[in-house]
Amino acid sequence: MQRPHQSYEPDPPSSHSHLDAAPNSVGMIFTTTGNSDEDDVLHVWLPLGKRLETRDFAFLPLHPVTARITTMIHSTPQIANREHLEEIVCLLYPRYNQTADASDPSTTGDALAIEIRRRDDLVHLPHLSERPWKEIEAYECS
């Protein structure tokens, strides 16, 4: 079965740096637990309609604690209006901890993706999943 998304192939020199704001991209802000007592804040731009694998983009957070869609740049280099932002859905694909129910086909793939929308405001990611997860494997916004 062919997946409906299109993988984003990074250029080798930019695979470990951030993606710049560009037409048809979504800005997201994440907090991650750093090595100190304080959380780190990270803002990234994700291209619409492309799945970004964390193994290919080292700047994407593996263990985000919170996430929020901040803005979007539409097909022109202008910030999108509120109506466009409300239509955006970003999916985070976690790598789940191995459990006894891992062999259940209903608990694999997109069924367990974490969905984030602009109207959700600041999302606390560990509380959204029914199962514990290790890290985020991929990000995709559409």
C-alpha cells in the first residue's frame, strides 16, 4: 500500500541545519526538556505536504514536551490569514515503546499519530497519546 504523503529529501549540506521560512510552510514552536532544569524553546518551519523524518533532519526535536502552530506562509511570501491557519493539521509520528499490544494492527501507523491544530493552542504532547512513546520519528503538516 502506497503512503499518501511525499517524503522530503534533504540536500546533504542542509540536512543538519534548520529549514528557512518559505512559501507553503508552517511555523511551529516546541519546548523540549534540556540537560538543565529549564526547558529549551525551538521554532522550526515545516514544509506543507512533506513528511520530514527526524533521522534526516537533526534540528527536529526527538522529545518535544509541548508544541504549537505559530504561523504559516502561504503560496506567496506573506503570512497567511487566520482562516488558512485554522485549516492546517500537523501530525507527529512517534516511535512507541514496545508493549504487549504492539502486534495489534489497529495500534500502528497513522492511527497513533499525534494531531496538532492551530485551535489547540499549546499542546502538551505526553498527555495526547494513549501509549507511552520514546521519540518522534517524523513530522508532517498539511
